[in-house]
Amino acid sequence: MTDVGSRLRTAILTMTSERAPRTICPSDAARAVDPDNWRELMEQTRDLARELARSGEVVITQKGEELDPDGQWRGPIRIRRAGT
């Protein structure tokens, strides 16, 4: 994993823990890592959210419904800490 990937992963896990049971937007984590170029990190952030959901650390939701991390979905998502 790259340095940026590690920082994104840490940001997702930290922010979801701090805000639990509320959710975060992937852009929250991307902005925390690189406020000026966060849009360029969005795909990587969403991919990391999928990985974290597969491992059971977070849950990905859309319109309040839990998403399958391996499913086909698009559009705005939210991330929350698993178990909250």
C-alpha cells in the first residue's frame, strides 16, 4: 500500500470511530489527506472503503441501506464503523 493509501485508510478508520454512530463521506477522508487535491483521491478512497468493508471494519451505505462491498453500485455513499 502506498503512503497515500495508508493515510487514507487511517483517515477512514479514525473518522468513522470518532463520528460513530454517524457516517462519513469518502470525500471527508480524502480532504483530510490532501485538502487541495482530494478529488483525485476519491476513487482510491472508495476502493479502500470496499476493502475495509470486506474485512468487517466498516459498513458502506447508500440512502441508509447497507451495500455489498463486492456489488455493482455507484453514486453517493456513506461509510460508518461496523458494529455501530
